[in-house]
Amino acid sequence: MSKTTTRSIQTDVQQVIDEMVESGAERGLQVAVYQSGNQIVDAVAGVADPASGRPFTSETPVYCYSVCKAAASTLVHMLAERRAFGYDTRVAELWPEFGAHGKQGVTIRHVLNHTAGVPGIPLTTTIEDLCDWDQMCAAIADSEPWWEPGTKIGYHAYTFGYIVGEIIRRVTGKPISQVLREELSVPLGVEKELYFGMPRSEHHRLAVLEDTPMPPDFQMPAMPPDLPMFKAAPMSLMPNAAFGNREDTLAADIPAGGKTSARAIARMYAALLGEVDGVRLLSPERLREATTAPVSGVDEVFGMPTTWALGYSMGVPGGETKTAFGVGGVGGSFAGCDAATGIAFAVTKNRLANDFNAATQIIGLVTKR
């Protein structure tokens, strides 16, 4: 990409997100894009905290539901590359308690591609419980599988983070937040922007989440009471702004989500594709293995078609190639990359939406250049 084209993309992205904020559709956004290890877009708009008027900056971390699952997956791949385990290693070999109730055959591969059959947490779980690592891991270890591992696919919304995190803890002896800092955040120079559990002393730097206002005549669509999603977690734990603004959830390791700036998580994806300031997280061979044998099917929890490779969802909003992958989350933030073009990108925001409309528009603008 020429310098002129790069300037044009920066200008175009900035204009788009400025318009989103000015229209009232968004409160604040960040967009970061890397190509071949170099950042070519660094755009911010709006405010991080409406109460104080504190503006969004490139360094502002945002609580992003699910987006940081990709960071947890990347840590697993890094450990696999060091031969700490293989993808077909059974989880119970590393975490014996997990093998209870017929889960002995669940492998790390099954966990990464959401075919493990363990998508649910107890329906009595509270937010306080989610913040208790040992309690959550014990509950998941004691759960019964919903299907035979590897035979069906279903999004492991909460359980994914605890299972991956406990695998990492059993192998390294360290909590996943420490491993994230040592292996990703510090080497990539984003130790103040990428976290699972975030020190309370740093919470003042976070963007404040808010729910999208609903129109006065809005009515929730009727849903059958026997939907599997209602068995996967209590409705009281559905992600919303209040959940993501609590001090305890911000401080806790709940690796189903994380706190990140767009720049930090895009930088991670860029370091998967190639070197970023001398840092490459995975070998090209490892990345191919992680992303070129996806599993597809109808999601057993949410009922829609889905495709997962090893820890990354295949396809991105606004992208059209089969070589793109990433992870998005409730609220509309999304991060990912395209292996064919060498472009890595992230869109993070603090007004929670029920769709990826903003990300689709921005990613489409970037990837179609």
C-alpha cells in the first residue's frame, strides 16, 4: 500500500467513525489496522466516559465480550508450539478432575473448535461466582457433556475461557492473566492495553460501557422457552453494560472476555501473521494448522450456522475472503485478520449493540482497498 493510500484509509475511517458518533449511533469507538506489521490506521472518536466527558484515546482499554477469546487461544497455540501438549492431548491428562461424568475424551482440539460438548455453566451461577476461578473450574469439571466430543459444534460462551485458562494454569503454574502479560502484552508493548483480570488501580482508564437505548415501542421477540441457550447460563448473566462496568468483573479473570484497546488486539493479530517490531507469536506452519481445518455446523446452543478453526471463528464482518478469521462479541466489537492480505484490524466501542453493523462497515472499508 502506498503512503497516499494509507493516508486515504486513515482519513476515510476517521470520517466514518466521526459520523457514527455525531449521528448518535455510537458513543465512542477505536479502530486500528495493521498491514505487514505496520499500523496504517489509528482512529478514535467520541467519549470513553459520558459522565466526565473523558475522550476516547488509542490507549483506552474497553471491556470487550468474547473478543479476547482469541488472545486465550493464541496462548494455547504458543504453548503447543513449545510442545507443552498437542491439540489431541486430552484435557483430563492435564486436569484430571475435568474427566468426570464421561468427559475423559475431550481434547484440547475439541475445546478450541467449540465441539467439546461442555457449553453450560450451572443455572444457579451468579456474577460473584464467575469471579471465583476455583469455584467455576470445579463446577465445569463436575458438569455432564451435552454431546459426544467432536460430534457437534456449539459456542462455549463462558466455559471456553475457564477451560483454556485452567489448561494453561496446569501447564505453566500461572494464572492466565499472568501468562497473557508475560507472553503477549509485554512483548508487544501493550501491557497497559490488553488484560484479562485488570488491576483495580487501572480501572479509571477504561471506557465506560452503556447499553444501546431501545425505542419506546420496542418489544423483545418471542423465543421458545426450551431453547438450548437458556440452559447454557442463567439469563441474569447475559452480557450488558452493568456487568462490564463492575469492579469485580473487571478485576477477575473471566477469559470469555477481556479488556483491550483496538490497537492492542489488532497488534496481536498482526503478530500472528508476521513480525511486529521483531515479535512474531507463531510460526507460519503453526498458524496454518490453527486456521485451515475449520469445523462447520449448526450451533447447538444458538441455532445458527457457525464455523470455527482452532480458537478463531472463520470469516469476518464486511470481509469476503475465506482466509479471514477473528472473534467478535456481544456489543459489536470485533477483531481479526486476513492471512491472504496481511491485514489485521480491530473495532472496539463502548455502546453495546445487538449487531456488528459498525464493524461491518469499517472492516469492509479497510479490506476492500
